Amino acid sequence: MNIVSVPNWIRRFYRQAIWKIPTPEKVVYLTFDDGPTPMITESVMDLLDEYNAKATFFCIGSQVEKHERLFQNIQDRGHRVGNHTFNHISGWSSTPKDYLDDVERASQVISSGLFRPPYGRITKKQFNQIKKRYTVVFWDIIPGDFIQGITSKKLLKNTLKYLKSGSVIVFHDSIKCGDVLLETLPVLLEELKQRGYRLEVIPFEY
Ligand SMILES: [Zn+2]
């Protein structure tokens, strides 16, 4: 099942996390998970630059270790980074200790007060620990670039269907999603510009 927009009951369960960011201004927040990935992350940033857009990249610690310079480059170009665990583990199949250890390991290479759980899967117990040190950022819209065979047209449609000011949108600058993402992003950025939206980094930090 593809949940493009997150139901309210899930939002209520993690009330202290960020789902979207209420704002009277026309701002949306693009986020890119699972990088940094050579070529793909650079291409994403080049496109963002064309529109003077800033985004937040939730990086995997093991990827950061492999691509340190690219990780630094993300920050040098005015984007923001967040912790997305070291090994991209699911909270549902990890003990709280193992989960926290993995987040901690990632924090040694990713200095950020923002955290996003891989797959959005985190238990309440893990969440309660993590939120002591991080602002936990979920999303408002998950258009589904990871869905096998999704077309750029469908991805764009999913993104725009529920879009409003303050929306937090999740994409993946990974090898798996790179092609469809890079095909969609130019069209999306142009559309957002036409609609008068500014693209900014997630503003909060714990
Ligand atoms: Zn992820």
C-alpha cells in the first residue's frame, strides 16, 4: 500500500515529532534520505541550485563514512543534514539498545540535532529516548520514489496532490531511486516555482 499522505492517527501517536511545519508563508521542505550517493546527490544539489532551493538530507552513517567529502559538500552548499542511523535499521526489528547504539554510531560522523527513523519504523520506547536528543522528523508527503516501476509522472502527481505550505516531502537520493528522482525533480522544482513556493531546510533543532 502506498500511503502518500500520512493519516492523522499516526501523527497523533508521535505528537512530538515533526510531520509538517505550520507556516503562513509559501514554503515547502524537501528532504532526501539514504545518501550521500555519488553522482545522484551531486545531481540533486545541482538542480536545487538552479532554483536557489535548500533541502535537508537525512544521511546514513555508513554512506557518510564512504563519502565524507560529498557529505561535507552538502553542508557547504547550504543544505542541512540529519541522522538516519548508521546501518539503516528498522526500529521494529531492533532492541532499544541496539537502535540507540546505531543512532549514536551515526552521530559520530553526522553532527545534527535532526533524526529520521528509516522506514518511519520506530517504537514508542525508542522514540522517547531519541527525542531527548533529537528533533524527530517524519514527513507529510511520501510520494513513493522507492516503488518499483513508478513513473516520473505518477511521482509528480503524488507529490503535488497533497502539497501545501509547510509540507515536508520525502525522496531518496539513493541508487535505487536516483533515476526516477532525477527525472522528476526538474519538473517538480519548476512547478513549485510557478506556484510561488520557496524551498528551505528544516528549521528546527533540538
Ligand atoms: Zn531511509
